[in-house]
Amino acid sequence: MARLKQQFKDALSSIEPGDDKVNAPDAHRQVREALEADPLLAEYGIDPVLIGSYKRNVSIKRIKDVDVFGRLPELPDDVTSTDILDRFFKVLHAEFGTDSDGHRRTKRQDRSLQVSFPEFDLYVDAVPARPNSDGATWEIPQKGDEDEWVRTNPDALTTLSTQMNAEHEGFYVPTVKLLRQTRRTLLGTKKPGGFFIEAATYQAFKSGVVSGNNQAEYYASALRAVSNIINDFVQYGVEVGDPTLAGEHIKIRATDDELDNMKTKFEDGAATAEVALSEEDEGKAATRFRQLLGKNGDDETVFPMPPGFNEDGSKRASVIAGERAVPAGRKTFG
């Protein structure tokens, strides 16, 4: 059985965000400080926090967006979602203005404001939030409606991820990263996005069907479990639960063709991982794993070949001590 421990370690290092680890918190800080400096938002108790895949340590190279959750614990009941989005836009546009091409850096979206940071090649999405009546969760503006709010609980997912990682001796977070990278390789820019795969991975771990003694086993086990969840979702309409809100489900925007494509690609991917795991030949196993993990955000191959193997998975020629004949040299010296 091919475990390729060092190669999985190197693969995880390859998809780890690089300069983004510095740029993302810097961009978040600038948006947070702009919101906190506004007197009206201060009156509403503005308390922005970082959320999203970067906060949960499951983001992969490259980070293109950072999420700022603008909590407003003192927001009056008569302030509509449109009102508060307008205020966020006014504050952020005044702070960040336009880019070098004269384009507004702050863009209005359905439920948030997107601020571009051209120097970092990333965006910050700032979403306003008010307390839910249950006192434990929050509400954010509903898409496409002037004064509707939808319940959410993003901070809880960070806690749940940390707990799940501890329960599985540190294998949960890296497995989520590998599954996100696999989604990127198999689906590219097609939907669903990485959060859907993360939620499905959490559900798979929570159900107890994912296990292993090393990263290769965890990866193959999780990929098969997520493939089964996707199949149930696409074929039978079995929803993927929101781990932070009891009784709620993950909502995605994807066409039927995109869903069918995801189902097929993940079924094939799970089979490929299982074959790779059962291989005695490490070169053949590594070739299959690198098919699944593709290239990172810097266009570099994620999964390296083990020592002694060529890029196509074949073994390199070697000279055995005591042999009478050795391969001819290239007659180059020095």
C-alpha cells in the first residue's frame, strides 16, 4: 500500500497560502478600521471579525477573497438591510475611493460590499450582521430583498473545525485543504465552490465514515465519503446540512449540468484515489494522486514524485554495485 507520507506533506506545503498570509490580514485590518472609525456604525456597536476559509485555516493558494463579518449588536430594529448596506458602502467608498484606472474599489453586492486591493490581488467582502432573536446567532441581508434577513452563524464553523481537527489528531484540516484542491483540479471555475465541498467533508467526518492512519488514507477515505454525499445530493436531493445551524442546509448556485459534472468527477476521483492507495508501486500511486491534486495557484504541480521515479511514474535507471556494464555517459566533463 502506497502511503507516500513525505509527498503528502510536500503537497500540503505546496497549496499553503504564501504572501497571502500577510496580505489577507492586512487587507482585513484596513477594512475593519474604516468601519470602526465611522461614528454611526460605532453607535451601532460595530465589531468586525474575520471569518471564512482563511480564518478556519482551510484556504488554499491563492487567497482571492477575505470575509469581514461586521457585527452590529446595537442596530435599531427600524434600520433595514438596505439602509445598513448603504452605510457600509458610503463608509468604505469614502475610505478606499478608486484604483489607478479610476474604477471604484468598493462594489455593492447583494448582501455585502466588496473592496478590491489591487496591490494584493485580492478582495475583502464586508457583510453587515445584526443579532438574531435567539441571542446566539446572527442575521445578514437576504439576497435580492430590500428588508429581509437570513440567519447565519459563521463563528461556530471555526470552532467546529478546530474541534474536528483535534478529534482526528490533526488530519481534518489538511484533508479539507486537499479536498478543496481536488475540487479546483476537477471542476476548475465551475460551481459548486469550495465551501460546499468543505461542508460535505465536515458532514462525512461527523458521520464517522472517514478514518485512516496517515494522510493518504484519510484523503482517499474522505474523497469516497464526499463522493457518496454528492451522489445523494444530485441523484436524490439529500441536502448537505449546515453544521452551524440545526435543521438548515447549505445553499448553492449551480446548474444541473454543473451538479452532474461534479457527481461524475468526484466518483471517478474517489476511484482513482482508492487505486492509488492500493498500489505497491509508489511511482504509479504518485501519478494518480498528482492527477487529482493538479497544480496550485502558482501553476506548480502539487504532488511530487517520490525519490527514484521519473515524472511519468517510471523508475529511474540505476547502477547496481558490481555490475560489469554500466550505462554510457554523455562525454561531458566538469
